[in-house]
Amino acid sequence: MRIKILGPLEVIGEKNSYTPSGTKMRQVLALLISNANTVASTESIAEELWGENPPRSVNTTLQTYIYKLRKDLNREFPEESLGDRLVTRVPGYRFDVPQDCVDANTFERLARQGRTLLNESRVEEALEKLHAATELWSGAVLENVQSLRRLKSHALRLEELRIEVLQMQIVAKIRAGRCHELIPELRALSETHPLNEWFHGQLMFALARSGRRGEALDVYQRLWRTLDDELGLEPSIAMKRFQVEILSNDEGLHPFVGL
């Protein structure tokens, strides 16, 4: 049994998969999964579904959604009796599932392990864990679920951790002397995150280390234009200093640190 939220919401068994067809039921299931093994209050669920305008029959409506979810989960996954794991507990509901059933929990565990290994300079082992973590993603968090405050906050935290994992992967590959193979990956990340100086700085470093100083300086100019056009800002002092280091053709050039 696998429960995916790092992409479209989906519950996957050995023989089939399930995603609620209704918008509200997807929201309820997503909130229960994001709070797996802890109680999600009826108040928090109602706020996620309707914001400040819940229906008068909010408790009855939520009970109906929970009943339908239990019925659907038991029908789709009879061997696991998955619907029976959705239990009523004051002041709301709890979805009891093993931690590693949820891909986000596995992602966070692998991220922690990768960080520890990298701090211990066990670079190749760190890369294995970090690569496994990023492979769990298949799109934006809960991309088929309409999200309000709580689910948006949960998604934002996971997206920030994903960026941190990508950064750790890049650091590990640089330490392993694999700058050249990083260039395509860093170009893509710089395009995806056009305001992220750190990704641009590592791309500049990888290009300069590969004997492509001109291209590295072009990256700097593009970043400057983007920051100016989008935010009316200049690159940070650290980035400006890094550009000067590349211009001076310093053979002892170190990776961009940033702050």
C-alpha cells in the first residue's frame, strides 16, 4: 500500500489505485493524509473545505464525506480494510496508516538520512539517499486537490524541503568532482527557479570549473536582468563578489556559498 501526495493525490494498492472523484472528498482525504496518525479536528477540516463560509449542516456534511471515504476505501482495498483505519476521535477524525505508506514521510526520512551522511562526508551514500528522495516526486504537491490555507502550508513546507534536497545533491556532486555532469541539471533548475541565486551561483561555478568562464558570466548577466525586471533588485553582494572571482580566473575558485 502506497499513498502519494508528492504529485497527484492517489492511494495505490497491489491491484488497483484510488482517487476520490469529488473535489471536497479529495480535500478531506488530503487533509487526513497530511495529518496521518493524528486527529484532524472537524473545525480544521471545515475551514479547509469552505473557508469562512461553511454550510449550516457542516457536521452532517462532513460525516457524509467520511462515510463515503470509508466505504470507497474498503471497497477498493478490501484486504487492507483501509476504510476501517479512518476512525472517529474527538474532536474529529484520524487516518491510521504506517508512516512509510505516505510518500511524503518517506521523502522526509530520506532527506534527513542524506543530510546526516553528507555532514559526515559520506558523499556517495548521501547521493543514494537524496536521489531516492527526489525520485518520489511526480509533480506539484497534491496537484489534483483544491487547497486552502492548511494544505497550501503543508505543500509549501514540502516544496521548500525539496529545494533543500536538490541543493544537498548538488553540493554532494561538487564534492565528488562531478561538476561537468551538473551543468544540464543546474541549467534546468535555474530556469525553473529564475530568482534563486544559489542555483545560478552553482551553475556559474560548474561552468567556470569546466573551462566555460564566458558562459558563467552570461549566467550572471541573465540573473541581474531577471532580478531587475521582476523585483527591481541587483544581485547580492556575495554574488557580485563571486562574479569578480570568476573574472579574475582564480584557479582556487570555490563553490558559491551565498549568505
